[in-house]
Amino acid sequence: MLTASTQVVHAASTYKFPVQGCSYSYGRYHHDYPATDILTKVGCLFVSPVSGVIDEVNRIDRFTWKTDLGADRGGLSVSIVGDDGVRYYGSHLSYISAKVVPGLRVASGEVIGRTGDSGDARGTAPHLHFGISWPTPAGIWWVRRGELYPWKFLDAWKVGKNLSPTSSVAALEKKVGEVPVHTGY
């Protein structure tokens, strides 16, 4: 975890925009919590935005409007804990590479899966839901989905700048606590 007492100086990371091989767009708004939806077509490459280790993988789309469980809304999803200590989350995927399992080391720009419309994105415009947060124990989905607005980092990465969210994530975690209380959605 990134906490004030355990901050580690990380080697400089190289960041990549998480969607490759297709045109895309994204806005500076996301409903209810800090994240962004990168609109693109089904099947575009979802790549690791940074070198790190696969944290969580969900290969089964359990979402249904009958239960509308927040933990299931992402559909097919992957989270990566970067060498920078930050967790990056991508969801609504159509495919996850068979080699992608928790504990796998990945390089910045390495293909993780393909964009899609799984989870509660079914029936909407295909997109990659992208969230930035700090690592937490498994099952803390409300942090995993996004705690820091990612737009300024995405803006930098798409033009090849290595802007790191590490200090912003550490400051936010210190402010709200390791596992903030879930208040809906």
C-alpha cells in the first residue's frame, strides 16, 4: 500500500496510453466517482499503462441488472499494480489474454486484452473503463474502479510524456484512508 509511512522511491516508470491500435476519445467527466471511459470500438488493444504485476483478473461477466451488484459492473476486467506502487484498472473488456493471471509481470505497453462492452456497458458504446487507485486487499471493488481522476495522466501519456500519478495517489490515500467507506453505486 502507498501510505505516508511506507512511501518508496520508485524507479522512473515509462507510461503508455492504455488503448492502442484504434482511434478513441474520452471526456473529463465520469458519473459518481473518479475514473474515465475511453470510448473506442470492440477489439482494440488494452495494454498495460506501466510495468508491474497483474493484481486481479475477472474472466467471467457476472453482471445482471436484476442484481446490479457494484462488484460485477466491470464485467471482464484486469488490475495491475505498477512498479510505481499505483494500481491501474481496466474493465468492460471483450477478451483477456490467457497468459494474464495474478502475479504475472508485465511490461509497459504489453497487451493485456481487448476493449469491449462487458458488464454494465452491455448495450452502450464500447469502451475501456479506466481507473487509478492504490492497491487494496482483493474485493475492495469501490477503490479498484478508480479514486483519482486520470485525465491529466491520460493526456500526458497519449503524447508520450511520463507523468506519474504516484504522489497524487499517495496524497489521496492519506487523505481518505486506505479503504474509504463505500457510499453507493
